[in-house]
Amino acid sequence: MEMSLQEEQIVTETAELVHEKLGSDRSGHDYQHIQRVVTMAKVIATNEADANKIDFFVVNMAAYLHDMADDKLNDDVKTAQERVREWLDQKHVPAGKQADILDIIQHMSFSDNLEHHYLLSLEGQIVQDADRLDAIGAVGIGRAFYYGGHHGDPIYDPEIKPRMHMTKEMYRSQSTVINHFQEKLLKLVDQLNTPTAKQIGAHRQKYMQDFLKEFKNEWEGNC
Ligand code: ADP
Ligand code: NI
């Protein structure tokens, strides 16, 4: 379902709002991350066999807003969610679409799905795929080291073992960047929802595996 002119206008204004809030973020959720997720969500949505059944307005809005009420960026998630709802109200987004957008942004994050598995709408699955794809491949590698530096984690320490069974609580505790590949990044490919994202994910997975092989070889002086 293509967007109406009015919906396009709301998306543009929402992009401006998000830019204001996340433009200066340096923890890996900057506005450029949002833009990549929006771009990739559109690529996936357009490519899906049932593209005509997809609500592009909901995909765009959820992609732009997906980090606005996240626990990493807000001390009080409930208030942040309420602010998003008020924004949608102010823009006269119909109640049904508001509910669809809010459901996606509340339930799509990796950490929220560690302990329960939320069943998302098709639009939600697409935005979740786009967000997960941005955590893997070349951009994902870059983001992981950036995050590690920001949080003071070591790049690698052979003494610190990866934690294979991760809980939400553990997820925010200290690790090493290389462990993060085992703890999260290499698992994401099996959690992608759509055929389009799975295909893109397979290429990015191989790229990360090659990177890790090179990294370990260099670390051990085997080059
Ligand atoms: P989300 O919940 O939206 O996936 P995160 O805050 O978990 O967002 O991740 C933001 C970026 O930082 C991602 O690219 C992720 O892989 C990376 N990241 C998260 N935790 C770590 C960590 N412990 N070490 C390295 N990178 C991390
Ligand atoms: Ni994100």
C-alpha cells in the first residue's frame, strides 16, 4: 500500500523530529543509523512477494521512530512511548495505524526478544530485519567497535569467554567487542524474518566470519 501525500508529509516531519533527538547521539543510534534502517526497510518491503499488502506508511514511521522510545536512550521508557503517541495524535494518524506503529517499536528490539519472542506484524518484521541487518556486515563491524570504544570495552581478551546464553540483564554488562560477535552478531542471521533479508544477511554473515578469521590470525601472529 503506497503512501498518500498526507502520509508522506507526516513521514517528512517525523524524520525532522527524529533528527533533532538523535542527531548528536554517539552511542551507535545516531540519525545515520535511522536513515540506513529506513532505506533498508524500503528495499525489503519493495522486494517482498506480497509488497502490495504492505503498509508503507507504517513501515516508514516505525523505521524512523524505532529508537525513540528505547531503554538505551531514555531513562523512562513509558514517558518516551507516551511522547511518541502524542506526536502521532498531533499529526492525526488514525488510531489503528498508531497502534500498529507503537506495537512495532515497543517489541522489535533484540534485547526485548531475548526472553520472550514477540510475533510482529509483517511491517514489524520488515523494520526489525532492517535494524538487524544494520548490526551485521561491514557497517555492523564498524558499529560494534564504535560501541565498544564508547563503553570502554576491550577489543579482545582471550581470557574473557563469550556468554552464549544471554539474558536481558547480562546484555548491557561489559564484554569484549570480539565476544559480541559470538554473543549476538553471528546469531542474527538465523533470526531474520523475510526472504529478502535472509539473502542479504547470508552475504553479511560470510563477511563477518572472514573478518573474524583474519582477526584471530593477525592476533596470533599467523600471517
Ligand atoms: P538494538 O537493541 O537496537 O539492537 P543495541 O544498543 O543493542 O541496539 O546495539 C547498538 C549497536 O551496538 C549494534 O550495532 C550492536 O551490535 C552494538 N553493540 C551492542 N552491544 C554491544 C557490545 N557489548 N559490544 C559491541 N557492540 C555492541
Ligand atoms: Ni536501531
